[in-house]
Amino acid sequence: MKFLLEIRSIWILCLAQWASAATVFFPITLTWSNRTVAGVTRPVISVNGQFPGPPLNINQGDNVQFLVNNRCPFNTTVHFHGIEQIGTPWSDGVPGVSQRSILPNSSFLYRWTANDYGAYWYHAHHRGSLEDGLFGPIYIRPAPSVQRPFSLISNGTSQLNAMLAAERSTRPVLISDWRSLTSEQIWAAEVASGVDSWCANAFLVNGKGSVTCLPRDQINALTTPAQRAVLGTQNLTDMACWPANVTDATFNFPHNYSAVLPTMFEGCVPSQGPQEVLTVNGSQQFVSWDLTSTSGVIQMTVSIDEHVMWVYAIDGRYIQPRQVNALTIPNSNRYSVLIPLTQPRGDYTVRVVSASVQQLLNATAIMRYQGIPQLNRPSNPWITINNQNATANTVFLNESSVVPFPALVPSNNVDQTFILHVSRVGNSYRWTLGNSSYGLELEESQPLLFNQTAIPSDLIIRTRNNTWVDLIIQVDSILQPAHPIHKHSNKHFIIGQGNGTFTWNTVAEAVQASPGNFNLLTPQYRDTSNTPIPITGPTWLALRYHVVNPGAFLMHCHIQVHQSGGMALAMLDGVDAWPTIPPNYLIDSGF
């Protein structure tokens, strides 16, 4: 009887959630026109006349109809980063994989279900358009039945209620790098010069910021030992960036430095833009922010002067909360944080600094308490401009301590293992993720969802439905950054990483030989994961995922110029249970 009552309760709860699901229609119109960002005027993609794009706030279980009206003079698509697209692979938004590109003056309707809760975002997935402004936040409010981790922070009724209230009104805080050149100008210059473009001109917080040029003596003083090791006898440029020729001593690639454009590596011109002000109410005890990296190239560290942050979710899923003063956010990741509002009313600086070794860059925003200010001094920082501790007590998030809430355990029965090599090939701006480089021209091929042989087979891996797959990302050479590897559709477990070459055939063999490199009991569960930086030699990262959503998807580096340069791989998941495409998507896709 007890079992039957439990089943009945679960059925009633599921029925109530099903009954409350809504269909949310979210139309956007994309335009291409001059806009001033960070004090510099250049062409920008606006979304409904805004930059960044407007937020999409929905409930878990809602059905989304996301209509894209493309009024730009070039093709586009939109991807919903971290949304698993269970049963709707035709709405993943990757040209040449799941759909045709959306032509100028045409429209495309994406349909998907918000199965998972948490912070996500939408962004362009055609060529480099992400770096031109097509992005915006998504927040999916968790269903009442979803267990929260807040009691691990405090059991006090008042504080628990305050944390729940903060989560209900969580706000997106988008951190971005920004370039004075458009993505097509950058790409054309890379092709003409043979140089990988690894610098930015400004950082933005919710689209606001300035171009700051540090004095030469300050650049030299802030240059870190890691940067010095690469620079040799050279110095950082006036943009506080590695010069274009820094890899010459290591790689013998052809270069034409005369084709490098001003502001790509040097030629810093200061400009003044607006500063973001994030207002909080101290009487509410907590505020929740979804810190989202929409960065195209540089990873960033975020901190709030004189405040701690409780990281309670990563990539949209709860974790056991971790208290930190600063956290580094790889490109495309989302870190949801609760900030205790315990300080006197006033302004506190929110600091965003480069966590990528190739450049010193920073921006600030303001967290402002409502009411009459009581703080009449500059706030005290936790971090420095060059991503170092500003105090002996500064705590950075230790990724190895992150545990999902509730904990998930991957299967130990693995059906396939793929070793995928990350290397430069032919030029410093061309990359592999596997054995070949995935060219931009493939975006205009017949989509793989409709034709599984539309692109060369060495750019594809195939899996079977309801199987477990290991992906070993092998970074083959030094002078590479951490690569944020994003797998479309379902999340994956980070089960291991290490230095050197992965010489085993399977993870099971590697665990026997080197168990300290693996965590199979409480691994992180992410949609984007950083490869270890190859400081003195190769490194590797081991990911494991369960094939549950048949369809054609992409895995790629979320450094935009690396994806454009070929660091991508097509993944045909569940080829034995291939989906039937709805007729209206056959029509919308041009077939």
C-alpha cells in the first residue's frame, strides 16, 4: 500500500507539472548596423534592437518556440547552449549539421522543451558571428520538486527563505571579451597572415565597458613568470598581449605579418564606454547572479570586493555549494552564485580580469547597495589585474573540489573510446579535434541530420543509442591555451585528466596504471570542459557521456577562432535509432 501511495503521489506531482507547462513564443529580429560598444563604433548584430540580446526566462517543462527573423546581410543560425534538445535535434542550430543556414530576409522557428533547470544562453553558430554580438541569456526556473542544495550553506529558516527568494529572482551577468574588428575582418586577417588571433580589446559586463591602455611600466611590472617564459627577450605589446610572432621559435609555420591588422595584437587606443551598475537590496540577505561567459577568446576571473560568493550551480546544474572570493569562468560556462549581502551600504567593485596567459586585460562593474551610502572609501580587492591574489586569504574556486548535487555516477561499462588530437595543422590558426581540420565551408553542406555522409568520414564519429562513450581529448603540443570543449546535446562527466600522452586503449587500463588521475565516484557533470594547459608537454582530458538523444551534433572548442579554424568534430549519436525529421523541418530546411 505504501508503495502504491508513493507512486500515486509521484503521478499527481508529474501531472501537476505537466498541466502547468506552457508554450512560450519568443521572436527575435536580427539586424546589422553600427553600434558603439566599449566606446568604439563598429557593425554589431542587434537582437530586437538590443545588445546583448534580451533574456529568455521560462519554467522547467515549458515548450519553447524561438523564432529567428534574419534581417542581416549574411546567413545565420542560433544555438541554445547547454539545452539538450532531447527529441528535437533539428533545433540545435548548427549549420551543415542540424539545419541549413537562415538566409538574409528569411526566418526559422526553433522548437524545444525546457527539460532541465538552470542558466543557459543562446548565441550565433554561423562562422564567427558570436563575436559580433548575437547572444543572450536563458534562465529555466526549476520545478518545485527539484531538490535545492541551499541547506548545505545554512539551515536557518530565514536564510533558507532568503536564498530561495534570491534564486527566484536571479539575474544574468554576462561577461564578454570584445574586439574592435568584426569577426570576418579577424578571419580574413588570420587567413592572409597565417597568424592565430588571440587578443581582445576590452572586457564587457552585460555589454558595458571601455578600452583601457595600461602604461608601459605597469605592463612590464605585471608581466607574470609564465608570460615571461614564452616571451623570451620580447615584451607584451601595448595591448598587454603576446606579440603576433611569439610562436615562431616553436612552430615553423608560414606567416605574412604585414597582413595583421591594427588592434589585433597592438595599437591600443583608449576609449570610454558605460560601466555596468548592479543594484542590490541588503535587506534581502542574498542576491543570485548567473555569471555567464560569452567570451570569444579569453577566459576571465570574476570577484566582488569584500564579498564572498557561494557557487551553487555550474552549467545549469546544482553542485555542493563552494564558498570562494574569486572564480575563473571558461568560455561558455555558467556559474550561478549566491552573494551574502553583509557589508555596509555603498559601492563595491566587481572585477573581471584575464585568466588567459596571453594577455593582461581587465574591466570593472559596480555592485551598489540601495539606500544612503555608509561606505565612503574604495572597496578592497581580492584579486589583482594579472589574476593573482591581492590578499593572503583570497580563495579561488578549486575545480577539483566540485561535486554535483545530488551526486551522479557514470557507468563503468563503456562501449566505445575515441582518442581525439588537438593540434595545429599547416598554419598557426588551423586546428584539429581528431585527425582532420573541420573547415568553415562545411557549414553550407547538406546537414548531416538529413545525410550522414554529407561531409568527409574523418570528421565524423558514430555512436549507438543507449551506450556509454569515452572521449579522450589529447592536447599534443605546448603553447596552447586551455581549450573549452563543448559537446552539443547531453552533458558529460569529467572523469580524468593528466600530463603527457594518453598511451592506453581504454580508461579502464589507464585507471589501473594511474588511478590518481581519475574520479569515477563524484565527477563533475558539465556541457563544456577545459583541457589542461600544456605548459611543458602534452596533456589529456577524459570525458564520458551516455548516448540518449539520437541525432547529428557538434563538439568543438568554444574559443571562436579555434572553432572557425577547424577545432570541431561532427558526432552522429545513436545511428541505430536515427530520428524521423518532422515534415515542416524538411520544408523549413530547404529540402
